[in-house]
Amino acid sequence: MNSNVQQSQAVKPNLYKTLFATCVGNALEWFDITVYAFFASYIAHAFFPTEDPSVSLLLTFGSFGVSFLIRPLGAVILGAYADRVGRKKALLMSITLMMIGSLMITVMPSYASIGLLAPVLILVARLIQGFSAGGEFGSSTAFLVEHFPERRAFIASWQFATQGASTLMASAFGLGLSVWMTEAQIQEWGWRIPFAFGLLIGPVGLYIRRHLHEPASFVAQPKTHAPLKDLMGAQKVLLLLAIGLMVISTGVNYMLNYVPTYATKTLHLSGSTAYTATLVAGIILTVVTPLMGLWAEKIGRANLMWGALILLAVTIYPAFRLMVNNTTPASLILLVGWMALLKSAYFSTVPSMMADLFPMTTRASGMAISYNIAVTIFGGFAPLICTLLITMTGSSLAPSYYLMLLAVFSAVALYNSQRRVGR
């Protein structure tokens, strides 16, 4: 037994310390992504000004979506790095890149100051963040599951609980700024405050991750020199199943990010109402997701996932219709809270189910690639797709059609994944 294995076994990590060490960096990754979506209208004014506000908003969401196109590349490179060299080194690299992108957005002069260079550099910053986020999910989930395989459903659920915490923090900033600052102040400089906050907590996550140990099972496992070749060869079906499991969850997630813009631009509600709704969603996702992970250990992951999928498929259209026909702050909060609750139930079990689909030699790569393909296609462009659907159809119900279609895709993937994992 080599010294690395002995060190990993000698230092059996504490469950909650490992969770904190992994999740603080994960929360930072998703906080920066969420903040960009929440403050899209202000970013549009600063970096993508046009005579038509709708065009500016489309350009901003376009940059939001385009940055997701590089995420599969980040998944391939950082995922393969995690499978060949180590989960810890990949996690350190991803958080460092995210901090660089956040710094660029925080200090970037506006279009009025430096012209076309401003939107170009903002796009570069978003591409750096997208590349970073591409490797985060696979590496961190593999790290958690391999340290505590006996608690995989619970511990992997924290992957998305931290995303809920990111939504919570971003919503708190949006609500606080809308209450304590004027619209002109937020538009001029206030929207930069959340990005600056992310820069302050970034070094904390970087420091904590430096003191992690690789899972003993991973250190002892013979490594593959070509994880991507293995995935594209004998494991193509596993990739498709993992993508299918993710599509409804990521669709709901980015629909929640779209809520502030949807509420203010389409429903003509106040900014404080929109951020209150997303704040409620953040609380539900943060608190309920790990509880659902615990419940999954009792009743089984598949039972929980099927229940959430069926409920979402049959209730999302009536929920949207009720809210559109009775547009009040309360109806918006109820809709957002219901989506967040169903997402918590379904999403809590997805990471561990995906981890079980792939062998350890390709686990980080397989999870990272499948996750980011799903997020890129069905999540990153969800705000843009919904904006276009509403514009083309003239119906505020268009987002519900999109979510129902994704629910069908995930149901097919769940059925086939059950049979694979069961075998």
C-alpha cells in the first residue's frame, strides 16, 4: 500500500467538516452564476445598451447562455484531470478560475467608458466562469460520494443544497439592494456589490480546499489514461441517461433564476416582490434538499424521484395559469415555492444516482460532461428560450410548456437508469 493510500485511510474525514469544505467552494461557484442572472437587466444597461430594452436584455441573456457553451469543454478537461490526477487538484483549479471571472465582472468599466471592449471582456469573464463551473459538479460530487459511499444519497444531496444557498444569498442581495438603494443607484453601481462579496469569500473556499484529502478508494483505484475515450466508447448510453436525469432539474433551476426578470418585465410586478419569491425558493432549496436526501435513505431514491416528476408534470401548467390569471405577489411566491419544493425532492437524489451510473475511473468526467451538456442545452438557454417563447406566442404561460416537455425526457431517463443501477 503506498503512502498516499495510508495517509487517506489514516485521516478518516469527519462527515460535516468534509461537507463544509466541499460545499463552501461549490456555493461560491453557483452564487456568481446566479447573481449574473438575477441582475441581468442592470448588466444589460451597463454593458449591452441599445435603443430597445428588450434587445439589451436578449443580448445579456445571450451572453449568459453562450458562457454555458464552454462548460462541456471545462467538464472534459477538468473532469479528465480529476479522474487522472485527483479530485482535490481539480477542485482547487475550478475555484481559482471562478474568482478570476468574478474579479473581471466586478471591476469592469461600463460600455459608456470603454465602448465595445466592455461587452467583449464581460463575455470573456463569463467564459472563464463557465469553464470553471464545468468541472465543479463532477469533481466535488465524486469526492463526497467516494469519501462516504454508505451515505451517498444524503451527502450528495448537499451538492444542490449549496446551489439553493447560492440562490438564497443572491436573492437576499437583490431584495436588500431594492429596499435600501434607489433604482438609479443599483443601475449605476449597486449591482456590483454581490460580485464583490463573492470575491471576499473566494479565498476562504480556496484555503479550505487546500486542506482536503483524496478519498482512499480513489487513491487505491487503478487510473485510466483516457477517461474521455472510455466514455465515448462503451459508456455512451450512461452519458445519455445521466443527461436525461438532469434536464428537468436544471430547467427548473434556471427558471428560478429567470424569475426576477419574468416577474418585472412580463408580469409587471415590483423588483422587491421578485426577489422575495426567489428568496423563498432559496430557503426551500437550502433546507429541504438535504432533508429529502435523508428521506431517500429511508424510502429509496427512485420513489422520491418518481413522485416529484409526476407532480411537476401534472401541476406546473395549472400553477402558472393560476398565477397569470391572478397576478399578485402571493401567487408568484406560491408558484416559485412549489417549483422549489419539487426541485428539492427530485434534485436531492440525482447526484448519487448519476454517481452510481459511472465506474470510479470515469466518474468525475462522466458526471461533469453529462451534467454540463444538460445545463448548457436545457438550463443555460432556458431564460433566453422562455423570453423568446413569450415574445413569439404572446403567452405568459410559455415557460410551463417548456418544463412539462423536460419532465417527460427525465421520466424516460429515470426508468432506464433504475434498471441499470438495479443490475
